[in-house]
Amino acid sequence: MLRALELARRAWGRTHPNPMVGAVITEGGRVVAEGFHEAPGGPHAEVAALRALGRRPSAEAVLHVTLEPCCTHGRTPPCVDAILASGIRTVVVGARDPNPAHAGRGLELLRQAGVGVVEGVLGEACVQQNFIFNHWIVERRPLMVLKVASTLDGRLVPPAGQPRDVTGPESRADVHRWRRLFPAVAVSADTLLADNPRLTARDEGPEHAPLRFVLDRRFRTAGHAGLNVFRDPHRGRTVVVGLASELRASDAAWFEAEGVRVWPLPGRPEEFLGHWSARCAAEGVVGVMIEAGPRLAVAMLQAGAADMLFAYVAPRLGGDPNHSPWFGSADLGLSDVTTIPMGKDVFFRGRVRGGS
Ligand code: AOF
Ligand code: ZN
């Protein structure tokens, strides 16, 4: 199953809106075939492994798969049928598929057909690997992850004259890994104008641009031709999100000429984050990592718009005296917490309780 998890991870960021899934076939305890789900619409992991085997599995063959085999016709036929047709008699599964169309039914069908099914092997790791898919397939709205990088006392902005990054290089590299996983990232207009981030993943391979949202209710970034996200080769993946009532024709024309997309949202300012999430859902954007500065971070918490918090915390105290701790007066606990030392920093990842 560890091997299957590794195989699944090869498609990191490339399976949305589908999950990452890996599969391994063994005979007499030896690995004889492997497969993983490479892209949406493509063969599922189980089918990829069966194809890689290229012959009928032996009587003692065991299929190990990180996610419950599917039992419905989607873009591909049900894997349960393929498994039964192959003659495999034992299936070892990591996680149940939270997809309401499946949710244990695949396992049931296999058992009814006399196949031995073992569940929950490395179950927690298999569930965790698909935290974006798991949220999307049940809620049908994007997983909104609030990411902050702060000092021990919650400051996001260092004192004037100090390096802009509060956290260290290991945390930075980790953020780049997430930029490869999440279909989209977001920043506020404040952050874009102050820091001019590129919002791409540049470690571990060629530069990759997720969809890059600029949350800019009043379209203040219009005309700022020097901003990286408006002029780099990935600018077609930049989306400026604002209020329709604030979009001037001249600004719309400027964005269009730059090749930058614009989402003018309906509604009042306080409905902005909700309308943005709904538009993401409509466009199939299943998860967003919001790389927040102080104002956006607290606004997301107050609006209950954050499903998860990713907090990189650096071992230092104090920051710019003009900024108070980023969470404002929020009183917040996390559940399902993962804590990982990251160089000199600590990374906390958890579900925001009471988040929408
Ligand atoms: C995958 N890859 O290896 C497995 C999946 O649209 P389809 O036909 O590709 O079906 C997608 C659903 O299949 C998905 O929501 C999940 O419930 C199930 N399992 N999906 O993309 C796989 N095993
Ligand atoms: Zn399947």
C-alpha cells in the first residue's frame, strides 16, 4: 500500500477534479504490476495496473489500491467490473471513496461476488492524500485553505528593513509543493501591489502556474502593467476577481488587452467571498490555497470562509508595529491537525472548526 501511495503521488496536482489513486498487484507477495491514475478522464489506477500486467492474474493475485474501486459508469466503466472480469479474488483497500455514488458500494459488490476485501490499510494516509477531492466530492464547493506564514506571536509582516519572508527556506519550498497540488491559489490586491509575487511553483521541476486569483473587489490592480502575474508567460492563468458594480469599461478593456481574465461578481461586498466560491464551483475549481496577508486572513476567518488553515510558524517574536496578530479577535480551534517540523519553523495543518 505504501508503494501504491507513492504511485498515486506521481500525479500530484494533475488529477483534479478526480482523486490521486495508486494500485499494485502482487502474486505470492511479489509485485507483478503497478498503475496509477494519471489524469481526469484517463484509466483508473486499478485498470492501469491490470493493463500493465497484460495477462490473467494468477489465482493468488492480490490487488492493493489506495481508494475503494468505483462501481458506476463515469467517464470510464466501473473498476469493480474490471476486477471481477480479471478473476482477482483478493482486494486490499486504503480509503473508502467518499463520493456519494460509491461510498462503500464498490466494496459491497466485490464481497457479494465472493472477493475477499480488506479495508483501511494505511487508511489515514490514503484519506489524507486526497483531502481536496474528499471535500469537493461531498460538499460540491471548493476546499478553501487559508495559508499564513507568521511569527510565534502571529505577525505576518516583519519590521521595516527586515527580509520580507518571516519563515525559512523549508517552509517556502513546502508552499511551492502545494502550489503544484492546488488547482488555484489566491492573493489580495494588497499583497499583489506590495510584494509582486509570481505565485508559481519553481522548485522541483519546470515552473508551474496554478490558476492565480487576485481578490480585488474594486479592481485597483488595473493598469499595473509591471505586476508579474499580469505579464509573465502564464498571465492567461491569472483571474482578477472583483465586484461587477466596480468594473469600469476601461479597466475591463485593459485586462483583456493584457490577456488576463476577469470575474466580475454580483452582489454586495459582504457576499464577495461566497460568490467567489460559487463561481469556482461552477468552473470546476475544486480547491484554492489563499496566501493571505493580514487583512484577507482575518476577513476569511470572520466570514467563516476558510475550511482549513495551513500555518507556518517561525521561531521569532514581533513584527511591524503597524500590524497586530493576523487572526484579530478570532477564537479558533483546529481539528484533524497535522504538525510537521519544517527547518526551524513548524507547520500546522488542520480543519477550521465552525468553518462553513
Ligand atoms: C479516478 N481514478 O483511479 C479511481 C477513481 O469520471 P470517472 O469515470 O473518471 O470517475 C471518477 C470517480 O471514480 C471519482 O469521483 C472517484 O469516486 C472514483 N474513483 N477515480 O479518477 C481512480 N479509482
Ligand atoms: Zn474506477
